[in-house]
Amino acid sequence: MTYYRISELANAVGLSRSTLLYYEKQGLIKGKRLNNGYRVYSDKDLQRLRLMLKLQAGGLTLKECQACLEAKVDRQLLQQRLNALDEEIAQKQASRELLAALLGQGNLKEWHKSVDEVAPDAHLEWLMKQGFTHKEALRLKWISKDMNEHEQYMADFMKVFEKLDRWGPGSESDTRKALAAVSHAPKKLLEIGSGKGLATRILAASTQAEITALDNEDTALARLQQLATEAGFAECITTVNGDMTDMPFPPASFDTLWAEGCAYIMGVEKALQQWRPLLTDDGILVLSDLVWLTDSPSEASQTFWKQDYPDMSSVATRIKQAKAAGYELLDTFVLSEDSWRAYFEPLEARVKELRPEMPESAALAAIEKEVGMYHSYLNEFGYQFFILRKTSV
């Protein structure tokens, strides 16, 4: 029979001498002391150790390996270890996919979404540290939703909208209806997110107000100025390229704030709070926001808008938030179907025009999906105007 000294046994199985002494103390191996005082171990001990190491490779603890060596395998125990290993593998695979995506080798949409749900401000700050401007970071959060695809996505997105004056649902009649609910004649009006100025022209034509039109897109402001000049309202409109989250105006600068379909970019609750100081006492805030029109929207609608507008809420919730932020509700109404048609019909035609030359465009695919939601589920959601008056606190 072949015998091994402890150092030889340690070399044979790749374990340390102290580990083998511990195993012997636990009864896993049994050494034999020779007349010369050396402890030796048999080939049986060697094979027992090798079998134990193979069992340990399955994730079993030392105690569990010993139990398997001494008796019939506990299948329930093995199943538990298998389940735990599967969970660990899944976690490591998810970690690998995230690291690969952060290196530009995968899709980051779900990761951006999950971060934005729990830490929106930190997410925005982190994006800016990655080299995005504040404007780009906001567009990434709300439009492209993937830092790896952002540049191409936005190039395609802007190509779609470059020939469209309307960038969201709206109509002259709905803007006029909201203006009629304002309790005073505006004198100094700030339009936030003015876009190309479709609402701006209505406000200029219907009031004597000095209008400041704020947007962060130069091409939109250039088009606004062109349209205002053509309509003869250029003198009463001042354009400002600025950020709605950090506007360059002192407190109480305006008696009216106007924001059609843009407050979602920074979050409606945050907009209600941050914009309020810009208003004079009893000043008016008019905003429109996408809301649920039913208490039981379809699964398809919920899935789509959870991805595109996770903060989407009900009319009642928005009114409650406005009151909590220091506003009184003067009026509220849902945008007409004409407002949706005015936006989606030209958009749909533009998408069909571009599809042959942009067959792989992710931006075009996303817009097509939104058009499909409009056709199938419009009765479940809509844009709601809120006419609010600042109250004393």
C-alpha cells in the first residue's frame, strides 16, 4: 500500500498542510503514525480528498461534502444548491451585460430606466459627468433613453421633425380655450418649451402681453421668429435659448406662465414647485400634461407609457399636486381629437416618407409605435389643460 506524508498529500491534491490537518480533525481523513514519528496517509485518504473536492466544485460546503461522503446524497440539498447557483449565475450574467453595455457593447435602455425611477437627479448629474450637456442629458432621459445610441437616435429624431412645425398634440382652438380661462389679461407672459411657436402666435394675437418664448432648441426658436415676423408679432416676442429647470429670470417676473406639453421633461411636480416663484401674486400657470382618462387602461397602454412616461398620472392626482404646490384650479379640460390629428397625421406622413431611406432607424421605429398607440388607444389617455392660479402660502 502506498503512503503519503502530509506534505506529499498536500501537493497531490493542491491543498495546504494546515487545511489537511483541519480536515483530519473533522474526520475527513485519518492519518497513521509510523515508528519514526511521521504521520502518513493512505491512497484511500487521497481518493477521498479528490472526491470531496469534486463535490465542493458543485458548491457544497465542507460539512455537506462530508455528509455526502458518509451517506446517500441528499437530493433536496443538491436542489437547493442548484437553485442558489442559478441565482448567482443570473446575477453575474446581469452584471456582465451591464459592464458590456457601459462599454458600448449592449443596450442600456432598461438600466437607464431603472436608475431614473429611483434616482432621477443623480442620474441626470451622472450623465453630464459622462460628457453630455444638460440639454443632451434631458433628451437622453426622455427621447433616446440609451447613451450608446443617443447621437444617431437624435440625428434621426430631428430629421423626422425638421419639416414639422408641431412637435406635440395641440390646436389653435384648444390654446384659445385655455387662454379664455385665464382670470386676467396677461401683461408679461413666459412661454416655457415654446417649440416653433404655434401657441406663441395665438398668445400674441389674442393678448397685449410682452411674451418671452423659452426653448433649448435653436432651430425651433429660429422658426418661431420667422413665423412671428410673417404674422406681424415679432416686436412683442423675445426668444430665449434656455433650460426650463434653471431659467434665468428673477422672482415675480411674469403674471402668466404658459407650458404646453413640456412639464413632463423635468417632472410635473417639480415644475409646479420650481416655476411658482417666477409668478407675481395671483399669477396664472397654464400647463398641459399627458394623463390617464380611465381607471383601467389596457395592458398595452400601461406597458407603453410606463416605458415612455413612467410619471404619467390621473387628472385628480395632478390637481392634488397643484394644490399642494400652492395653486388654485381655475379650469381643466382634455385636448380635443383635432389636437391629436393636427400632430399625428403630419407625423405619420413624415414617417412613411422617411421609412425607405431609414429602414433600421430606432427613432423611426419608436415614433411608429407611438403613432400606433394613438390609433388604437386614444380613448384611454389624453393631454389635459390645467389653468392654475398662484395662491398665498
